[in-house]
Amino acid sequence: MQTMRAEKYAQCTANLAKDHAAPGAEAVFDQALTNGLAAIVCAQWGEEHLMDGKKVKSAAQLLAVIEEKAEKATDEPGIYVIRETGMTASPSGGRPWPWAEDNEQTLPALNTRVDVAVLRDGISVTQAVRHARGAGGLTRGHVDALLALDDHESLQCLASEHADRAWTDSREADEHSQARAVATLIRIGDEEAARRAKQAVELHKPFHPKHNPDSLGLQSCPVCGYEAFGADHGDDHGMGVGVGECFVCHYQRSSEIAREEAEEMIYDLRWAEDGD
């Protein structure tokens, strides 16, 4: 249940961070806030997130629990602090962590700052439109207070949500580019494709140690198969996966896709080495 709450909080909060004025944002805010607060209160104070040990409390009621149980911030009114108890400079019984030993620095405590005043205001301004009593008034400030909840150990899931979305977006863009490339091949036919492949040598800017040091030259295109993919530069891991565009079918490989393919090659090599 806690994992589900964290995931729902992350999904909804990421949507609001992208566009807090989108239609239905008020309902999304309520889902994000209720799930996030329920996860925090449950992790901190057990069944305090439940009414009569059964139904989960509303966001407003969960904020009241935090007001009662958490420490009031001394620097700003309306903010309550849930202190992180697991931050230590070294493992128990061991020498200091490398960051503490090498840098001789003290990291700030990862305390969760719950802006009860702003979040409560967010509940208030979203109730009107959610219950057909007027227009919504969700602001970026309400979303920022929602984002701050992610510091709590029961959440800490927004980074992975953003990473998953970035991966999905890059994959969908790559599939779209492949589909456009295939449509181009069908439209131009084999004869024109072969002509473009021969011309690719002249069109591609070749490697030059001074003027074009990142170019990988022409590579085989994964869509049309011609040696006509103009790799302007390679992947971040140095595996030779080109980033660029094919001169025949115009398939485009992004840096994100090149990085992913390079990582797959690295994993395959490691598995092969382990099998020897």
C-alpha cells in the first residue's frame, strides 16, 4: 500500500510540475496530496493516517496530524519539520563515508518541510472547482509545497518518475522516427534509395581532428540498412553508437536512444565475459 501511495503521489505531482493549470489539475492535486501525506503519516506515526483504524483520513485531516505531531519551524510560520533520523556521517562502527572523509564537509540534514499553511490553502482553492462552486486557483506555490514532500523517506520517488517518463518519451520519439523513415522508403522506392546512399558520402561531413573531431563517419542505418547514417557524434559511453540522421530514409537517432543502445552493448559484453 505504501508503494502504491508513493507511486500515485509521484505520478500526479510530476503532472502538476509540468502544468499546474491543465484541466483537472485540482483533482490531481488532491490525489497527489492525499497519497503523499498518507504515506508520510503512516511511516512516521503508524495508524494515525486512519480514522477509527479503517478509512484513510482526508488531506486536511492528515495535515492536522502533522501540525500536532511534527516540530514547528522556527524560521517560517506555517511550516512543520519532520526530522530525518537516519543521517549519519559514518556507518555504525565503521570509518567515515568517503564523502565525509575526502571532502571534510557536513551535509545538511534531509528534513521534510511540510508547508501546512500553503497546502491547506491549496485544498481550499481547489475545493471550489472540484465541487462546482467556482473557478480553481491552483498556483505554482501550491505545487512547490507538494514537491517538498518528496524529501520524506516514505516517498523520494519523483526522480525515478521523471527518469521513467524521459525514457518513455525518447522511446516513443524513436519509434515515430522509424515509422516516418519506413514511410519515406516506401514513397521513394529502391532506385531513389540507392541513389541517395551513393550520394551520402558526399553529403556527410567527414571526421577531421580539428574541424570535426566528434564525427564517426557513415554507419549502417538500422531502418533502411544502407551505409548512409551520418553519425555526427557518438554515444556517451564511447561504444560507437552514432547520433545523427540517415541520408536515405531520414531516420534520426537521438542521444538518449544512442546511450540506451550503448548500455545494452555493455551489458551484453559483460554477460559474454562472465560466461567464458
